[in-house]
Amino acid sequence: MPLRVGYVREHFASPLLQFADDDKGETFTLVECPGGTGQLIAALADDKVDLVIALTDPLIAGIGKGNKTYRLVGSYVSTPLNWAVITGNDSKFQSIDDLKGTTIGISRPGSGSQTMAYVMALQHEWLAGPQTHELEFQVNNDIHGLVKSVNDGTTSAFMWEWFTTKPWLDKGEVRFIGSVLTPWPSWMIAAHTSPERAPHAEIRRFVATLTGYVRAFDSKEKRLHGNVEFIKERFGYPEEDIKAWMQTVGYPDDCTAIPGKVITDTLNVLVTAGVLTRPEGGFSTDDFTLKDVVRVV
């Protein structure tokens, strides 16, 4: 039975989509999760997918909070994610500082839109120590619900990847009032811990083959010829936006390896931001990966 691979249909997924075009459902099928990483994690628990490509911080935060459903099995994007801070077109909010004490829209609990709100609050010194109750959230499921909420006034703002949200900016439906870069590489690969659900040999084969597509996409030749056309055709983004994004993104040379420093550094920031509480004795990177599938380097 082919692996069921959960993903978010964004430009970052381009190497995965190229892999899927060639595979034609022989070894894996794609399951689109427009609700983002929160939905992807839930899909793993609900037996809707076997493996996901999702945001680093909520994946690591979920394991850190005790989720035993999945573990990390690979790297996907090696550069930070640029999160736009987005408000309604006619709202009163003009800067990130105006958002303190307001209700922030998120897609789902445990999503990147929530963990990055904590990072934003940490950077702007809204949090006193590890307390997190000062932030209030409203769940709006997906980008459409988030855009609606900032325009009807039920939330002050939300956070989403810059270029994914830019079409709403271009249409005059929202305003960008700032941005926050993730202090970690932005995307990783995770799989269900059950070898019956996700056989380890199949995971290794999938991630190793994906590496070839990632290398090709990240190559100088494809950056000059091919990538822009592919993204323009699949996503309909303006060529100038695609070229601007291509200047900011990088992919790993080997998806089958995870730098241990990425896990520990992400955990440190999440603890400081109050997303996680450090257990007695600290965290062990061994608890975050499927050791016979991925190399921690």
C-alpha cells in the first residue's frame, strides 16, 4: 500500500509535487491539508496520513509536549520561514506593538501560526518569564477563516507565510504590519511511529528519493530555468514574487539527516517563549527522531 503523505499546497512543496508527478501514485499518494501543520499533526493521529512535511516548530513542540504519535524522520527546508503579521484592511492596528493584549487568529492549536505568535511576543517582550496566558487566540481553521476574522474584527491579526498570503495583500483584503523570521530551519519531515502504519524501509526510501528532487530544485540550473515556470503554472504567483522567494529559500543537501543542533536550538527558543516547559533532566534529541530511519548529525 502506498504511503499517504500529508502536505500543505504551497510553493515550498514544489520538489514534493515534482516527485509525485513522476511517481504517479506508485509508492505514495498526496493528502492535502490546507489547515497547516496543526491539521497535519492531527491527520497523523487520526490515521489519515502516514508521513507529513510540516513546520519545524510545531512538530518539535508537539513531541516536547508528549505526543507519541510521530517522530522526525528528515529535513526539508534549511532556511528560515518569513511569517507576515497580517491585519484587516481597515483595522486600527498599524504595527506589531499595537497587537499586545489582543486576540490573535490561529489555524489550529499547536500550529505554526500559534507557536510563531509566542516567538513574536517573546521578541517584543510581551511575556513575563515563561507565562503564556497573556496571549489569547481564536481558532479560524485556515487562511480563508483567518482573513475573514481580521476583517470582521474578531481577531486583531494572524501570522502566515509571506508569499502565500501576498495574493490577499495584492487584492487589498489585508495589510501587512510586520514580519517575523523563524529562528530555525523551517520545514521537516515526520512519520507515524507505528511500523505497521509507516514501515521504516518505505520511509527511508521515500526520504532518500525526495533528496534527489530537492537537490535538483535547489540547483543553480533549475533556479535559473525551470523553477519559476513550475511554480507559476502550479500556483499562479506573479513571476517577480517567485523570483523574490527563490532568493530567500534553501533546501538541504541530504533530507535523510537532521542536525541535532536544530532540535536543541528550537527547543531552547520554545522553552524561552513559554511554548514548552523543560522537563527535569532536560530534553534528549533521541526522543524526537526515529533513530533507525534518520541520521542525527
